[in-house]
Amino acid sequence: MNVATDSCFIGQRGEMPDRFCSAATWERADAQWPSHEPRTLICTRVCAETHDVRSFVFSTRDGQLFSFEPGQFITVSAEIDGKEVSRCYTISSPPTRPYALSITVKRVPGGVMSNWLHENMREGLELKACGPSGLFTPCCAPAAKSLYLSAGSGVTPLMSMTRAALDLGLNRDIVFVHSARAPEDIIFRRELSHLCALSNKLRVVHICEAPGGEPAWTGPVGRLSLDLLMRHVPDYRDREVFVCGPAGYMEAARKMLREGGHDASRYHQESFNFAPPVACPPEPLAEPAVQSGFTVQLARSGRSFTMDASQTVLVAARKAGVPLPSSCSQGICGTCKTKVLEGAVDMKHNGGIRPREIEKGMRLMCCSRPTSNLVLDL
Ligand code: FES
């Protein structure tokens, strides 16, 4: 296995103007990877970031460039023990380096996909992916001063944002506070230190629960707290805050900031701690006559199936043996985003799709029920 011992992306400051505030900046190659289209990625490198975290770097098989916003994620799929398994991983590489895309994965006990990637993925192997998706991006909330808070592998979207900001030479003041169990668990430690040396606009604070294998650790010890935040980031109330980590960490961070007087409208968080998919309950329709007999045609594959309006398109497709990409099944992740070419659906999502995508005719199949016959761009 080709495992490098260094972080994959140690960047140089760019000369680009401040374009971070516009989502359009990252849309120049929009046609290259529409978020509803699966892609086959080729692994070009595997990097050991810590003892249990690796970055997997990919390119596309046909050499297309990647286009995404910093902070977004992809959904990867693999057949593991005879079953198709899909998981969301935030992209850790920046969109400013569009020839490669990396995900950074911590091996966790019982983690089906994370363990499979650690044990199997190596240079030259393929991986199916959908995306990019996600709304956790600074493009939606540009600010002169930001505070990035992360714990564990929650560092990845914030690393993409940091790398992109540095690559673009943005005039942004970023404080990056990352929590880890011990110094040896700090992901991207060396690279973040290097980026701090390159830019006086970036400051990094690492908090460790314990000195672990580094008794000489001089950084803060303990957990993120308001006291600690006030000591290291006294102007935190002036900052746009982006938080990523385990659910408990984010809940504590949100509460801490609220108690500390931070404006909740400037708080953004990411999480892939999806609850187990829940079956979408059938919703009674006003006109019982429309509950049956809708035909769904898939324009590209030529397949079709029939369904009634008591089910989501995703559930009906599965029952008909037509696999559609999906992950959360709750309208959150955006993996099942599909363009409706003809017909209409009733969609009740949970933030996994943007208004401009809806305007373009995209819908989330996991939370859409037909109100007419459909033709989908699949
Ligand atoms: Fe996540 Fe549909 S599967 S939004």
C-alpha cells in the first residue's frame, strides 16, 4: 500500500483576489460533476495523517476536474460483504486544487466503510462516489473574521475551507480551534503549523484532553469551554462560527456560544450523525384517486416502474429493484438529488437541497412523492 507519512496538501499562498464570498466562484466547472451523477474515482494516494486516520486522494477516471465548495461532502459507495454500503465524507482537499479530491477517514470500531477503506483502498483502485453536496460552506456566510471549531475527524471540512482561503490569499482572519484526545491524535497538525507560518491571518489552537504520549505538551489541556475560548479567542462574538465534530461536541459548542453571547444566526454546523433512516409515513392525499398508478421513467437507463403516492420515489425505486444513490434517506445529505425532467413531486426536505437547485428542477428522491407521472434524469 502506498502510504505516505506526511499530510497530502501543504499549500502555498496564492495571489488570487477575495472570491470566497461568492458560491459562483466554485461553479465554474459545474457541468463537470453534477451532484446527482455518480462518478468512478481512482485512488492516487493514501496518506497516514495519524495512527488511525488516513487521507485518500482521488482523481476522476476520465480526468475531469472536481468542482465543489469548501466544506461540502461526497457520498462514497462500495460493495462490502455482499452489500452495497454508502457513507458521506467531507472533502478535506480545497476546491482550489481541482485535479485531486481527498477524504480523510478515521478508523472507528465497527465502522463498516471506514474499516473497509483503511484495509482495502490503495493506489489504483476505484471507488464509486456521488456529490458533491452540502450546505456547510462559508460561501453562504462570508465574513471578515471566522472561528472554526472542530473535534476529531470533524476537522476535515474546516481544513478544506482553510486550505482554500490560504490558496486564494484571502484577507480573512481565521482562528481554528481543534480538539483532540491527545497530541498524537491531532489531524493535520504539521500542515496547520506550516500554514500558520505562511499567513498571519491564520491562528491555530489545539486543545488536548490529555498530554498522552507527549508529556512535554504545552497547549491547553481539557475540553473546549467558554473560559478557554475567552482566553484564546477573546473576540469570538465578532466571528462567523463553523463547527464540525461529534454530535455531543457540537451541542456543547452551540450551548457554550449561546451562553457566551454569540449571535446564533452566525453559527453553522455540520454533522453526519444521521439517525437511522426512518420510513417516510404515508401522507393522506386530498384526492384518493391520485394515490395509484404513477409511472416513473428513468430517461438515461430506459428503465421504468410504477408506484403510488404513499411512497417516496426512493422507496418505490428500491422495491422495483432500481438502485438510486442515497445515504441519509431524510432529505439532509443531498445524495439522492435528481433532476425531474417531466412531471411533479411533492418534496418535504430537511435542508439537503438549495433553492437554486430546486429552480433548476432538482429534487430529493428520498423525500419526494409523485403527484403525476415522472421522467427522471437517471
Ligand atoms: Fe440524503 Fe436523500 S438520501 S437527501
